[in-house]
Amino acid sequence: MSANEGELRDAQKVVRNFSLKAYAEDPDDDLAKSLIIAEVDAETEKSEETLKKQWMQMFERNDVQALNQDESILARPTDDLAQAYENFLKRLPKYHQARIEDGPPSLNVVIDALTVAEDTWKNNREKTKAGRMKVLFGKVAQNLNGYTELFAIIPRSGR
């Protein structure tokens, strides 16, 4: 790290401390609000960049021998997770597929994708012989439920 980078980090730390102190002393002050919002935005942007970098690293295929011990322990499960996510994306309709390069999906995107996957699975299941039989049995049971009053006139011993 160069001297300029060290000075920049020190200056950022001073600004951050001042922002937090000013906001703590007077939360209604517009300047203090602006400073704290700017600090939060900067931290959010920094964490989003870190998250995207980590996301992209998950999809890079690494040479296990080149990794340190901790990384090599995690390499196999990470590769399996990346492969499972890629396979999941391939099975979704084109309009729901996300590009890996765009970064990690938001929670809403994951929920939408899972909903589409569940609907597709239900539709496919209903098209099978067992699925059609289940639907037919449900209709028969509903119809029989409608005839409960009619069945009430039949003596119990005759059932």
C-alpha cells in the first residue's frame, strides 16, 4: 500500500467518524443526515462490489493444487454449488434465466424463478398418468361430497 492510499484511508476514517458523531449529536440536522447517507451509500457500494467479485470467483474453475489448504477444502463444494446453479438456470424458461456475469440474483429473482420452476413441475406432474388419476379422483370425491344429503336417506345398515 502506497503512502497516498494510506492517507486516503485515514482521511476517509476521519470523515466517517465526523459523520457518525455529527449525526449522533443532532439527528435532525440536514448536514448530518447528508453525511451519514453518503457514508452508508459508499459502504453499500463497496459491499456490493465485494459480493459481485465473490460471486464471479465461485464460477471460476480453480486448480486445486494451486489453492491453500482452506481454499482446497471449499473448492469441491463451491464447484458443486456453481454447477447446480448453472443447471438450475438452464432448466428455467429463457425469460427467467439470469446471466451469471450480472452478479448474484436478488431475493425477488430467486423467488420468481422458484415459483416458475414449481408451476412447471406441477404442470408436468399433472400430465402424468398418476397426476391425471389424482385429478380425476379429486373430482369424483367432490361429486360424492355433493351427494351426502342423498346418501343420508339410505339406512346405515345398508351401507
